[in-house]
Amino acid sequence: MLRHSPGFRPFRGAGLFDRIGGQPTVDRLVDALYDGFENDELLRPLFPRDLADGRAMQKLFFAEWLGGPHRYSEQAYGSLLHRHESVPVTRAVAGRWLWHFRQALSATVAAEDDRWTILDQAHSLALALVNRSSPAAGERRQHVALHGVGGRVVKRATDLARRGDVAGVDAALAEEPDLLIPTYAGAIMQEAALAGRADVVGSLLRHGVGADTPFRLQVGVVGRAYERVVFATPLCVARLKRRPSVESLLLEAGAREDVFTSAFLGDHSSLVRTLEDEPDLARSPDPAVDVLDITPVDHAVAGGQVEALRVLLGHIAAPWDGGARALRGAAEHGSVPMVELLLDHGADATRIGVGRWVLHPELAPLLAGSGASIDSSGSWIGAACTGNQARKDDPDYVRALLRYGARADDRRTGEPGRTSGVEALNATALHYAAKAGFLRTIEVLLEHGADPRALDSRGHTPLDWLETAARSVPRAAVRELLASQGSTKIGFE
């Protein structure tokens, strides 16, 4: 999948997903695979402490990979290559993963021909993720990453590029050659192009960085629906920021225009011309995010380009199995025209999920009328009732969420059997709001029937959670609100 032509999907349209038994078979396959990982001394250290999230997402991934619904592409963030960049994947690791995969296939897929067909593609996929020749040889490379400690190296280089410090960038590349790996080189090139630093762009080109090396756009540009999944070439960002000197330099170096750039920037004439020659490009997956189906439609929505979206949808047969992420993105933009275009083309509003669309006077009834609602999984609690990510007390948002399907007694839950993480606490919105000190949100929740005596999985009430709150939280006021509703349990037991 990673070493084939752009848009390659080995099992799409082959009927394999349904033939092997659909999602129930995939669920058993992933459970068997992860059961094997649990006690594998080579592989287990490469995974998080709690494998529940991994199991859940892999069930979506393998369903889509095997030709099923596009649920993984609707929810996942980041390409496979980027997600594995900081994991030391040697051939031995890939081989061990394949051994477990083969055992899981044998236990879940009945037909031998189907097993060999799947295993053949899985072999190619696993080997494409190998990024170390051996643990020893790859040891130094662990110092470079996009996040964590290794991210400091990339951050320093991108800061130098943004400031136009050519000598500094050259020195950083000499000191750490792994910065020329496309993932990191793309980040440095993008910063230089965004800032209009033609000298830095020229230096990077001389170092061998490709003129079309893409990197993901910041969430502040594309919106949360497209965090880490909309990639742009240097030419695209140079045009976005109107950097003519950088644009000229890139074109001289062979930079190519593509359908994704045209869609994101709303270059109507270029888009029409491209689709006249190759109409199927309207739904072509972006190779920069390998396994995810991020298409020109998504780029148009991320860029807020209504007319580009209209042109693209005109080349896609309706209804189509897609559009949930695009619908979320369009709602984040607050764009009624884009939402209407997507709904008219068959986008499934029931999969839009939690979002501030519930507050929009036009979008909320439009989406709700097409089936959108907030489910009872409690995912809304993390978006509205915690102090995480500098969130503030927002009673209007909570009230709107409750209006469109959320319930005051919902619990923030995850996969059954989780032993760690916030979802394992099985706590209510009131638990989180009490700890955050969101007085007005607490009032809204109590008005809608929230129980101040509700227990989480450890037997703790919202008042117990208050005892672990930050010092800035108005504890006395929270206690008074909760006590007024009949809560009597104070402090930990």
C-alpha cells in the first residue's frame, strides 16, 4: 500500500471484506492479533501500556484496508509512516508482527485462498514500515522525531528556517543528517516557504530536498477535523502566503501543480482543466497520507473553497461512501453552502460526531434534520466538561449538546475492559465539571437531571473529584452547588 501507485487499495471492490464475514471477522482477527502481542517480549514494549485504544482503531483500519467501510479514514490522524517514525521497526520486528498476523488469520479466516491473498499484501505493508536496519544501527536515528525529545532537533531547525538563518540550517543538517529524511525535511521546507525565506528554500533544494516534498498543515489553518491529515507541497504554501520569490524558485526546481493544491487554494481554472483530463482525480486519495482516504474534496473543505468543492463533487457519483470528515470540516468552518453541497451529495450526517455545530443557528437544524445527533458514548464530555486544552466554562455549548442528543447521565466510556486512561473511570460529565470548577456547566447539568451522587468505576462521586482539583478551582462554590442537590459524600473513602 505504501509502495504502490497513489490511490492503490488492494482489496477495494474485490468483495473480500464481505466474503470473509465482514466486521465481526475483522474484530476477531484484531483481537487474536493483539492477544498475541500481549505476551511477546519483542513487540510488547513498542506498544502503549493499554492496548484497548489500539485494538479499537485497528478494527477500523483492517476493515477499511480489507475493502470495508471508510471509518478509519474518517477518524484517524496521521499516515502510517508518520505514526511509526519514532518506533524502531526492524525486519525482525516486522517478521514477528507478520507471524502473529498469520496466526490470527488462521484462527479467523476460513478460506485458505483468502488467507494467502491477505497475507501477501500484509507482508508488503509490514516491510514498507521498516525504518531501522538493526536496533544498534538505528540507535542514533531515535534522536530525531516530530514529537517528544527527538522533536527538539526538528523544532530548532524549523525555527532557524522561519528566521531565514541559512547558515544555521546548513549547520543543523550537517550535525544531524537525518533531518534530510523527507518527513523532517518537509517540515523545515514548509516553514521556510511559509515565511518567504527563499534563501533557505534554495539551500534545502541544494541539499537534495525535493521541491514537492509535502508536510502537514497546522490545525490552525485547516481546522481540527483535518489535524495532521491535510498535507501541502511547498508550492502550495508559497501560493497560500503569496511568496512569489519562493514560488518562482520552486517552479524552476521542477515543482509540479497537483489537484490537491488546486482544490485547497480554490484555483478554479486549474482544477477544471485537471479534471477534464482525469476526472477520477476528484476522489483520488492523497499519497502523502498513504492509507487514509484524504481526497481533493477534503482539501477543498479544509481550504474553505466552496466553488472548488462544487466542481469536485460534480465529478463524483452520488451517493458516495465518504464525506463524514468533510462534513465535520465544513461545519467547523460554519459554511452552510459547503454543508448543503455535501449533504446533497450523500454525506452521512449521522457520523459527524461531537462539534460546535450544535451552536450554529442554521447548521444545527440542517444537520439534525439529516440525522446528526450527539450519541451517548460520552465523547462530548471530553470536549465540553474538562479543563483540558485550556477549555473554559461553556454552559451554552453543553446546553446545545444536550439539546441535540447528549444526556446528563452519559458516561465517558471507552472499549470494554479498559484498565487505564480516563475512559476506564466511567465517570459522568458532572465528575469532570466539578474537578474543572465549571460552575455554570454544573448548573446546566443539574438542571438536566445529573446525579451528584453518581459513582465512577472507583466508587468516587463528583465531590471526591473536586478534592483533586487545582487550587484555582472555587471549591466552596462547587460544594455548595452539588450539596444543594442532595450529595452527602465528601472526601475519599
